[in-house]
Amino acid sequence: MNDQLSTDTPRRVLVVEDERTLAGMVAAYLSQAGFTAELAHRGDDAVAAVRADPPDVVVLDLGLPGMDGIEVCRQIRTFSDCYIIITTARKEEVDTLIGLSVGADDYLTKPFGVRELVARVQTLLRRPRGDGKPHDTEGGTHSFGALLVDPLGHQVHLHGQPVALTPTERDLLITLATRPAMAFSRRQLIDEVWGTGWIGDEHLVDVHIAHLRKKLDDDPDTARYITTVRGVGYRMGKG
Ligand code: CA
């Protein structure tokens, strides 16, 4: 995994937060960490800003004037696959949220330490993306019935059609597909996809797997593509 953030062009983070003091503090810490931080204080402004010039990461508060954060996330996902971290005031909200297919990559409960938030942003950006190298050295496309996973091209096709996945869903699938014989624990998947520094509820993995299965039309009972390995976690292939 590449641990070095690119130093030539600073990565851009859009902070969407209506509490201006908090927004300013988050922006200051992000700038200090070498990011270009931009601010939006309203939901509709945030969608417009991402549409005009997509940032690398959006830090998204839920309670916003103009348009609530869930709707902001949904709208952004229709035209951008930038990383989205949702920040919310209540722990219970996170549980509800991760049950909704809003397409966020990570969640942070308020009050959060701003350093923790910066660490989460850095972790997301360390993930291999379209320009990064995949974990396997084999390359090539992996096929599972009607499903084709191309780790180098970061492409996923089902029945010949491209599947629209969030970056997190795609990275999870690529991790599983490049080592199809291996049963991954939730922690192993977190280490691969979120990074070894990620701390939080490991059941976040289950939620992203559930979204992935829905998009792949993969019923957990029949499990054509992703199998639940009891007491372990997940592996690729038929159950
Ligand atoms: Ca708010």
C-alpha cells in the first residue's frame, strides 16, 4: 500500500458543515495536514460545489439548511465517486444510516476529535484508486460466473454491463476477488480497504457487503458471488 500522499497537487477536501466554528476548525486542521480545504454551509451549495469541481473527499454533516446530508450524499453519488465521510451527532443515527444505501465511505460520530477526522481523510486517500496499483501482482480479470472483476482497470461488469459501485464497494470486491480462495475476516477487509489505522465498528463491512450484494443481485442465501463464512467473514465465490 502506498503510504505517501502526493505532494505535487494538494488533495482537495470539501467540508460541508453549518456550524461555522466547527467548519473553520476542521478546515484549519486539514490545511495544516497539507490539504486544500473548501467550505460549504448549506446542502444545496455543497452539491453545486461538487458538481462544479469535484473534490477528492467530502466531509458531510447531516443536519444542514438547504438540503439534508443524506440527500446531498445521494445526489453527489449520481455524478461523482469522490470519497464521502458523513459526520453525525448521534451514534444511533450511524446505525440507521449505514442501513440506508446513501453511498458514504465512512462515518464519524460527533463530537469527534478533529485529528481523528483528518486521519480518516488521510486513510481514505491512501487507498489505491484508478491511478494506484492493486494489491495483487497477477493483474488480469477475475471472473465469477456472469461477474467480471478487473482490478487493474478498476472495472466491474455483470452480464456484460458495467456495475456502478461506490469506491468502497469496488475496493471491497476487488480485495475479495483478487484472492478468491481466501476467507477474509472483517478486520482483514478493513486493513485492506480502509487501512490498518482505521478504528471503529467492524460491522461497517457487513453493511457495505450488503449494498454490494444488492447491486450484484447476489442473495445471501444463494450467494453466487460473495459467500458468508460463518465465524470468519467473507470470501469470493459460490457458497
Ligand atoms: Ca449541522
